[in-house]
Amino acid sequence: MTFQSGLNDVSLYKVLNINKIFQGKILMSIYGYIVTFHVMMAGMWLLNLIFDLTMRKQILNAADRAIKENNVLFYLKYTNLFGMIGAGGISITGLLMVIINPVYSLFEFSSNHWLASKQIILVALLALVFARIIPIANAIKQNLSDNAILDSKLRSLFNINSWMNLLVVVNILFALSRRLL
């Protein structure tokens, strides 16, 4: 299939191939912005670590029941918001980087074992959020007035968040040390 373009006949395949190259250049031109956004989302997860440690202390040291309940609700809202933004941003930008950059791939240990490790950790983090964090957070919201259940669920939530924060730090260390591995 050909069409006339000026004086030369140009095949549709060549036009589409040039179009793919042009699209690739456009995607690679925004690649730096995607990486920057990805790093910002990782920073948000690190802020969540600092916030988690600070708010735990506030919750555990609260003498007044109303203050403790308010701190717990604030803790749940903040970690939920920054967790969703961070996890969603990391997931989307990471997937875009894998799609755009031909060097990267999903779950392939042969060429980029650091990246495959990061992807597995991300899947584990998301599984923890959906399987454990969300049900425990809902139970905490429903049992704010019951001290025994609240304390038990808070201990569980703090324990899981500690593991998640550790996985986030390990994931960031994989990114920072990828040139060394």
C-alpha cells in the first residue's frame, strides 16, 4: 500500500515506522519528568516513615482518651492519604518507566535483578496494604471506644507498618545502589 507524497512513493510501513520513532522520542523526552515524579513519590513514602514514628509516640503517650482518639484518626487519615499517593505514584511511574525504557522489563532477573527485586517488594507492599492494613484500619475506626481492641489493633498496625517501612527503605536502597550491583 503506497501513497504519493511529493515526488516519491512512500510505503505505509515506512510512515508508521517513522511515526513509532517519533513517538519514542516524545516518550523519552518526558522520561526525565517521570523519573523525577517517581523519586518524589519515594520521598513521600520516606516522609510517611518519619510521620509514622512521630505519631506512634504521640498516640502511645496520650494521657487523655479524646486526644488519643483524635491522634489515631489523624494517623489513619494521613498514612492512608500519603500511602495511596505514594503507592499509586510509584506503581504508575514505575510501570511507565518499564514501558518507555527498552532496558527495563517486568520481573526479569536476568538483566536487572535489582529492578525485579524492587518490583517483587512493591507487590508485597501492596499485598500487605490490601490484606492487612485496610482491614485493621477499619477495625480501629469501628472500635475507637474499646480500649482493649483499640490497643491490640494499634499494635498490629504499628507492627505491619514497621515491616512496610523497612521494605520501603530496602526498595530505595536497591534504587540507590543499582549501579553497584
